[in-house]
Amino acid sequence: MSVLSNVRRFVFPVIAVAAAGTVGAMLLGAADDERAAKFDNKGALIRPEGYRKWVFIGCPVTPNDMNNGKAAFPEFHHVYIDPKSFAHYEKTGQFPEGTVIVKELANVAAKESPSGAGYFPGDFVLLAVAVKSAKRFPNEPGNWGYFNFGEYPNYAETAEALPTDSCNGCHQAGAQQDYVFTQFYPVLRAAHQGRPAEHPEHHHHGEHGEHHGGEKQ
Amino acid sequence: MSVLSNVRRFVFPVIAVAAAGTVGAMLLGAADDERAAKFDNKGALIRPEGYRKWVFIGCPVTPNDMNNGKAAFPEFHHVYIDPKSFAHYEKTGQFPEGTVIVKELANVAAKESPSGAGYFPGDFVLLAVAVKSAKRFPNEPGNWGYFNFGEYPNYAETAEALPTDSCNGCHQAGAQQDYVFTQFYPVLRAAHQGRPAEHPEHHHHGEHGEHHGGEKQ
């Protein structure tokens, strides 16, 4: 048996594992550096990209015809959370620093279809975003900043934080957890059900892993 | 310089690249082979996993109180498409072989919140799935098979295809494209807007890439 042959037998598997580890670390590293909320150098929020591929959490509808034609947010609310913060929420039941929640509105296209009467979504209307950041919004309730990117299809490239009153009034009055309307977001509730939502410091790793018995999805 | 040292200098980078390539190919291979619809050996559909992280496409609501207490599908429809088929739809405006569309229902938790009157989702109710497969459903309209996994939280592990009449009646009567209610799914319409939906053979690659001017997301 030659020296080369011996070296091969030793070197191949070691290097293959090392190289695989490096590739894995590069992939993880890229994901970890990716913040869903990006701000320009004047502190305005840059419109998030790709949010329609984020995790959808729920869809309240507040139609104009149920609000004397003056709904605050007609009509359908497509509400999303960025995937990294969703993964954190699955594990801890908490919204981490940097959480981005997107609310894209769609109007009502119809009130009848072959499957019955109801409200059926049509076209996009408006894009609004909330970002949780103790660093940027130290004095806002829950450290949430709220942003409005205007009307579809002419969403603004950037948006400045809105005054606290304009959004937080409703969130403070009615939202179940940390100024988020989790009572209307079954996807979030299912993701942390059976897990301690209020006291992450009491979190037992073994008890509340990624897959637990109560969750069917 | 020893033979080993020479071997190292030659072998290390080559193997590192080869190993990285292999890992990359394995990752790509896994993604490419991953069909969203999996069937058991009796031909029953295995309940899809992870669909709450798929691409949400729209959320009609057909409340019982708008249907004399007898809505066919109360209440909120959380409708998703598997990510691979969504990517195909973005490019071509067509649903490819193997498309999986999930409809998870959520009941109505409230009709009032600080933001106004409306319908607000509560808990999950039922899981239904449609799979497009010419191979498995050669005689069904559009090659769609329909499945019902029953009631939350006791979704079945597998489901057999339902008789054509039980689902296709509504889809045939009212769905805008290929038995899918695309008129109620703004996310799908935005994904292929400005692209040729009906004649993929006329598709010009350069004109209709991943990012085009008309789409704001």
C-alpha cells in the first residue's frame, strides 16, 4: 500500500466533514446576519422585501359595509411575521428584538361565490409595518414602531415612524400580547401552545422542543 | 518536502472544493426531490407538514351568520400553496404538476375589536388539501384531487381522495383559473401580473424574470 493511498484513506473523510461544516456555517451565518428590518441613514424604514413569502399569521377583515363606510382599515388584513422572529416565537412565545410584522390590506372583491355568502378578497390596497426595536424605539410602548408605506401599487420605498398615538391606541386597548393581536392570529397561538409565553427564563428545553404533541402542523 | 506534504498541498483544496460541491448538490438534490404531496402505498395523501410556512395566497371568509347558520365552509379560509409551485407560478402563471394547495379553516372569534366591526379569526377548525397530479388523477377535472383531513386538533394522518362531485362542483362553477379561485388570491395575481398566463410556450425569459417592474413586493 502506497503512502498516497494511506493518506487518501485518512484525509478524504476528515476533509469532507470539515468542508461540509464550513459550508454549513456559511449558510447559517448568512441567515443569521439577515435582519428583516432595514433602516436608511436617516432612520426611515426601508420597505421590507419578500414579505409575501414570510409566515402568515392571520386575516381579520373589517369591511366598510360593517362600519358605515368608514372602516379604519378596510378590508382584509394579510398579517405576516418575518421567519426568523417566527422561529423565535415558536420556541419562546415572545417577540424578539427586531421582530417585523407586516399588514397588507386587500379590498373586498365579492360577497357571493359558489361556496356561499361572505367576504372575498380582491386587490391589494395598503401596506403597513410594525418593528419591535428597543434600540430605535426605546420610549414607545413595547418598543414597537409603526410605519405606513401608502397605497398599492405605489408603495413608498421608505417610511418614517408614525406618532405613537396614531397606532398604539388600538394596540394598547385590544391586543392580547405585547401590543400584538395574538387572539386573532391562530398560527401564532398554535406555534407556542403549551409553552410558557410570559416567563422565558423558566423555559425547559427538553419539554418544549420544535415538535411537541399538541401541535398538528 | 515529504510525500505527505506534497499530497496535502494538492489534496486539500481539491477535496475541499469537491466536498463543498457534494454538499451543495445534496442540498439542491434534496430540495428538488422534495414533493410537497406524499402518498402512502395505498394511494392516500399523507398530511402535508409545515404548510403554515408555505406561501399564503388569500383568505376568503364565509361566516355562518351570513349563511343562515349553514355555511359550507365556515369561517376563515387560510389558503396556502407549496413554495416550489409558487415559484413556478411566479414564472409561468400556471400551476405545475404536483401543486399542493392547502385550505385551513379558522372560526370567528369576535365581530368587534378596537379597530372596528368585522370578522376576527379564532381557532383552527378543519384542514382540506387539493393536489394537482395528472399521474394520480388523470380523469379528474384539471387533474385535481381533493382531500379532507378532518377537524382540528385531531387532523388525520392520511386522507383518501374525495369523490369528484363533492368539491369540483364549486371549483368548476366559480374558479377563475384551472379550478383555483385566483380571483380571490391577490398574492397569486400579483405574482404573475404582466406575464403570459395562458401560453407558457410564448414565454420570453428576459421579459419576465423574477423581478419585474409592475410588482412591488
